[in-house]
Amino acid sequence: MDNYFIKTNRTFTNIRKYGWILTVLIAIGGRWEPKLGLLVVFIMAGLTGVSFFTGRYWCGNICPHGSLFDSVIAPISRNKKIPKLFKNKVFGAIFLIFFAWSFSNKIIKISPLWGTFDFLDKLGFIFSNTYLVVLIVGGIFALAINSRTWCQFCPMGSLQKISYTAGKTVGVAKNTNVLVTIESKDKCHSCGKCSRVCPFQLTPYLDFNDNNQFDNINCIKCGTCVENCPASILSIKTEKQAIELKENTIVLGYENRQEIEAKITSIVDLGNDLREFEFTFQNPYEVNYKAGQFILVRIMDEPKQYRAYSISSYNENKRSLKVIIKKVPKGFGTELIFDNFKVGSDIILEGPMGDELVVGDDVKKVLFVANGIGITPFIALVKDVLLNRPDIEEVKLLNGQKFENEFIYDDYFRELSKEYDKFHYIPVASREENLDKGLRKGYVTNLIKELDVADYKVYMCGSKNMISDSYKILLDKGLKTSDVFYESEEKIKIENVA
């Protein structure tokens, strides 16, 4: 589990990038100008007021210390699992009481100076000292454990939760609070990435409520999970907005999702850290899936976590499916798979899922575009359209790899191109110097520029750079957005490319 938690950008606004300057100003500058500490009064008022309406939003988006932890310390933090003790409610309550007692004693000691200029200096110095303690202690925890360790028991965080509870009790927060929201739980890949990047190490993907919202009181609404969701199905919304989203979300391609008990019956080493796994269904005995869909493979039980892989096999008898998996250096999921998955192993699958690459009924001409491991869904798709779609007039497959030895199923595609006149297979290598076997030099984007794509429907799978570049080229050549479908290794927001 050493590489379970992922470091990622958490500073999406200027406040989150540079708010830490205020922390340093108050904690260090207060040594020479104590009245700087009085700024904390306004900060406390602000966080209490904001949390009344929307929980710990301040902690994730405005807090100067949060900015320090996320912007300055997170990149160099050890990023380890936060100890359960620091998350314990009793520990948090005890620390809040201790803080309140200590702070009150200090205020009482300077109370005889009330009404004098010295009182403001002394009061400011108390606040400045408090900020300095958080800077030092919180900073040490952030470096040694995790950048947001202090926030687990921070007195101001506890104060926010108390204020938020009051806001919910009187009914105000119901309409104003925003929560992490998922379009549809059926679309969740259960990959756990939202948990792996979460500053508080929470598990949104396991805990969405009936309105598809993550209502954990400790969530700081920072949006880190939203930005990192591979399926791009998370957002920050009010309860009303979440209900509307749930009602309007189309789940085409996910309606047959189910848990499948399977057994690994074959593992084939394809070279270049690629393995093909065959899963034979045990319960249910048969599963109907379409070419172009993907399956979830469970890689661990606690917490329950899956990885999504394109189905590479053509569904001949509904009894099994294949996926091709590339081992990613230091990749948490693929390391577990390559180390633990053996022939005979019992595996839990979920699916089938997705419709992005399922060829529509009205298609007459098809262009498949792949690079890297993105070739895998087209192993099944090409065979499916050639066998079952006599109405399709022409099928082209562009397959881009770096070197000749990276072309998996190359002979398979070449044989199909000989058997079917309407299928054209075009492999292209970007870095190969000794071209043979009909290979072309370059990238699939070079080939797209040469093709006449009028009346084609295009289906792409591969790296996000290839897809975004190809998408722009296709639109420039006159295709509509409704003519282009894609699935990438990491879901990308491609709208801004158009």
C-alpha cells in the first residue's frame, strides 16, 4: 500500500495557491507587529459563517493553512496513510476542549488590560502564537505523514462541523450546502481514485447516498476528486441540482451491469509488459456483452476496488471474455494484477459497461483509430462488424504504435483484411527505423489528415493526446461532434478542443 495514495494538484484557484502567504504573515510577522494576529478574528468569523451554510467548504477552498498544506507542503510530503487516532471523534473533541481551555486562560490573563492599546497587542500576539503553533506542528505532521494530517483534529475544523450541524438543524444548509455529486452510481468504475487523491483520504465512491451525493461531514469540497475522476462523472452541486442531474442522466450501456464470479482460465504473455487474461464465467453462467464495452476487474477487497479494461474478445458463446492489460511502472493496480492473478484464480468482475465504442445501427462507414494499448477493444469490434454488420460498406483501422514489436494481434488484423475486401488495416509506427511488413512511418494523426472521412463514423481509443489531436483534425475535416466517439486510457474533457 506504499503507493496507494496519489499526489496531485489541489490548488485550482489563486486563493488556494497563495493563501498560505497570510499564514506566514500572521505567524511570523506577528513577532514584530502583534496586531497582525487580529486578522484571525475575521478568519474565525468567516469560517464559522461559511460552514453554517456549506460545511467544511472553507477548509478546502479558503483556509490559509489549507493553502500552506496543499500548495507548499503536499508536493514534498511523504503522503502516507493518516493514523486512525487523528481521525477519531473523541480525540478531536478532547483536542478542541484543550484548545478552548488554553486559549481562554490566555485571554483571561490579559483581560485586566481591556480598554488599553496594550490589550490589542497582547490579544494579537495570542492569535499570532496560535498560528505559529499550527504552522510548526501542522507543518511537521504534513511533511512526516500527510499534508492534511493536522486538519483531521484542527479546532477550527471542529468548529466548522459544529456550525454546519447547527445550519442543518435549522434547515438552512439543506438548500445552500454543496456536496461531491456523481452523475450515476451505475457509471462509477469503482477505481478508488477519488479516495486515493482525497486530502482527507475519504472514500466517496463507496458512500454516495440515494441522491448520488457524498455527504460525509469531513469532506472539504475541495474538488480534487472531481478533477481526477477518470470517468469525468463527478461535480460539486446542491441537493436540488443533484436530484435534477440524477433524473436527466442517461445510463445507456450500463443497464446490464452486474457482479460476475469468474475464474482465470488463461494468461498469455504478449511481451512488452502485456498480458492477455481470459475470464470464464461461473455465476452467472452466461453473460451477454457487446463489442466495444468494458469490464471492471476487482483488484482488492478492502477497500473494494476495481480497474476498468476494454473487452478484447468477440462474444461467441457468452461464456468468457478476454482483456489485455499493460503493466504500468509503479502502477498500484497493475502491480497487484501481475503479482497475484494466476490461472485458476477466482476473480470478481462487474459489467458489462459502456456504449462509447459500440457501433451504432445507422452506421455505413467506420473508421477505427487506436494507439498504444488502445488497440484492445478493436480486436473484438473489427470482427463484430465484419461478421454481423453486412450493411456496413467500409471499415478502416488505423493502428499506431512506437515500434514494430509493439503491434499485438497484427497477424489477426492482416488476415481479416485479406478475407474481407471492405476492411482496410493500416499500421503506422512512429519510431521504427527499419520498416517492413507494410508498416508506415508516422502517427495516426498523419494518416487521418490524408483520409477522406466524409460519411464516416469514427471510434477512437488510446492516449488522450492522440484523441484530442485527432478529434480536432476530424472536426476541421468537416465531421460533426456526433460523428466522433472516443474512449481513452484516462477520460478527457475534449469539449474545449472543438
